[in-house]
Amino acid sequence: MAGSIIAAKSEAAMKERYAFSIAVMTLGVTCFTVWWFGFHRYDPSPQQRSDFLTSYNPRKAIAPFECKCGTKLAEGGESASAGHRFVPRKVEYQEFYTAQNQSDASVTAAVEEDVERQLALHGVQIFGKKTDSHGALRIDYTVGQILGSVTFDPIVAHPQIHPAAWWCPIPEGFEDKFLRIVIEERWFPKGIPSQQELAQTDE
């Protein structure tokens, strides 16, 4: 009887020590993970941007199609965040303008041609181009440690004009337009990974 009690107490003590060991190990792994990711976090810096991203502006491509009397407004903004595998960056342009009703195809072609010319001018290599089911055109590129893309959505006619837009009577055959262009880049500290590794970073 006494032997059974001692054995039971011994087993209970072993279980407590085991549970304590598991708790200590879990805490240690958690602390190490927090330290590791905190230490290996890459913060954004101007050097992580491509020359194309810093200099591109769609205004020159759109201007020849604009009506002198009409809506003219360009908005844009850049954002970036720290990352453990890469540093993501995004620039968005919102172009409100007035142009001929049937000018969308010509404006889109001009913007696409200008983007490709600017990419080549800054030594950027284009490796992909595709149009999604919604009609948005995307151009993928790479330069140095940067993987990027330029996406321009289909032009929207008669948009809800921004309150700050300048307005005057629109001539017959013209209408207000809206074009959104987004540039996204990912800077990889150890160089651009393989396609398999890229798939893992997107998960």
C-alpha cells in the first residue's frame, strides 16, 4: 500500500516537472522568436527605392489629351513599411482630367508607352505584362534587389469629382475622366529570391 502511494506521488512529481519543462521551453521559444524577428526586421529607407519609382509621373503622358477647360487634379502618395523578408513600398497616382469621350484607348496606350520608356531609361528589366479580368494592365519589372509592378486600372468616365478640382463648362464631345496608377515594389535585402521562395513570402 505504502509502495503504491510513493509510486503515485513519484509519477505526479514527474508529470509536474515535465509540464514545467514544457512551459519553460515554450516561453524560451516565444522569447527567441520575438527577439529574432525584432532583430531581423528591415526598416524602409530611400535607398530601397528604384530610380523609376522616385521619378515617374503620369502627367506628361496624359497632358496632350486634356481639355484646357475642365477638371484638372492629380493626387498621389507613397507608403512603406518594415518587413522581415522584404520591405514593401507603394506609390499611388489618382488622375482627374477632362478629355474627349473616345480618348480612353489613346490615353491608356500613351501611359503604357511612357511607363515602358521610363523603365528602360532607368535600366529596369520588364519580365511580365498581363491584363486581369477587370481590364487592369500590370507590368512586372526587376532591378537590383527590387521586384516591382506598375498597374493602371481602366479609365473611368464621369467620376465623382474631388471637391478641390477646378471646374468650368466642358465643351461638347468631352467628359471628365479618372485614371488610377499604382506602383508597388519589394526590396529584398539578400537579393530577389527564386519563384518558389517568392511563393512562400506571399503566404
